Amino acid sequence: MILLALMLALQTAVPAPATNPGPNPGPGPLGAIGKQKLPAKGCAAYLWSMDAGRQLVAMATADPAQIRLAIDGKTTDYAMATQSAAIGFGFGGVTVYRGGDVTATLDMTVAVRADISAGATVTSATLRIDRPGRDTVVMPVGGLIGCV
């Protein structure tokens, strides 16, 4: 009887293994945008989250100047509002995109590498999402720029 009581006590004391929560939903309201193609013209920056899930969370295009994000499960393109000095490939160091109640700010640094033709690496970047009445989300991202 004592042995049975001890086994039951241990069973409730040991946490059950975690179930697989599925793909990483991304930080805060951001989610993966799925597989993307090169734009018809110009360049695009493909930006992945820097967490363990490494999901494609943004694609910024130079022409038209916009960024594609999945916020609260809805994938939407947001038009460029302002851009700082050019860093190459049609992008600015800091670019602000707006649409509806969303303001997205992409701050990035790029590096040209000899082993990448028609593009570059995004060596350092942050993506900031602001929405009225909601928490601001700032996340590190990294990736590649590809051009046609």
C-alpha cells in the first residue's frame, strides 16, 4: 500500500514531457511569411528570425518599396514611408513602412561578398513593429539580399 502511494506521489510530482508545440509562431505578433520568390525586378531582402526556429519573418523589396510581414496570422505588404541614406541594392540603412495601424521600421547593415553574385548579406538588422495601444516588438533579424 505504501509503495503504491509513493508511486502515485512520484507520478504527480514529475512533470510530463512537453508536447511538441509545432512550428515556432515567432516573437509576439510576428509569424513566418512562408516561402517567397525573387521579385520581378530589382532586389529583395529576405530576413529570418535569429531565434532557434530561424523562420523567414520578412521580405523587403526595393521596387516597389515595401515589406511583407505576417502579423497576428495575416500576411500583408506595407508600403515604404521614409528611408535614410542608401546602403545599396535599393535599400536605406533605416526604412520605415506603414499600413493601417502598423508601423514597421527596418534598420539594417549589408555586406557585399565575393561568393554572392547579384546580392549581399544582411549582417546586422533589427525589425521594429509599432501599433497603437499594443506592445512594441523589436527583434533581431538577419538574411540575404537577392537581385534579378
